[in-house]
Amino acid sequence: MRHTLSQINTSLKVSQCEKGWRMYGENRELMTMTCAHCKKIVGMRVDPEDIERHAEGLFVQHAFVDREGTPYLTPAEREMWISGCCGECWDLLCPRDKLAYN
Ligand SMILES: [Zn+2]
């Protein structure tokens, strides 16, 4: 049986409600992550339900958003979720200066 997109969206919303999810980063709690490279501990405030959405496959830039859909993590905080590197290590690994790649 084929489902239309609106049927799929409706069933997705129902399953999210059954899990008691609120939407859009409203319940941000302080958490820490350790940089995979320099082992520095980085603190950030995130909604645990956004972590769950990300763990279930939603991209970081779509999972950690506020009610308006605006991402609330800084680029450095997003990088911790994507590569496990803190902002300082990422700047060392991927310098903005194009001459650094020659
Ligand atoms: Zn680091």
C-alpha cells in the first residue's frame, strides 16, 4: 500500500506526540562534549529531545533549531556533533586562509 506524503507526515506527527516530544529546542539543558582531538571539554545548551531527533537521523542543522526553525547552535558547536572536533581544532585542521592549502 502506498502512502501519500501527507499521510506519512500525519503519522510521523502522531508518533512524535505519543513519545511526548515537544518541538523546537524549548527545553535546553547544559551538556558537555569532549573534543576527539585535544580532549578539551566543551559546554553547550541543547534540548535532549533534539539530541534524540539527531540520533534518529535528522541532520544537525535541522535537529537543533528553535521554534522559528533557526539553528541555535554556533558553527563550532555544530562541528562537535558532526566531526567531534572543537572549533579551535577545526580552525587548525581547516584554515580559512586559502594559502594554507598550497
Ligand atoms: Zn579540540
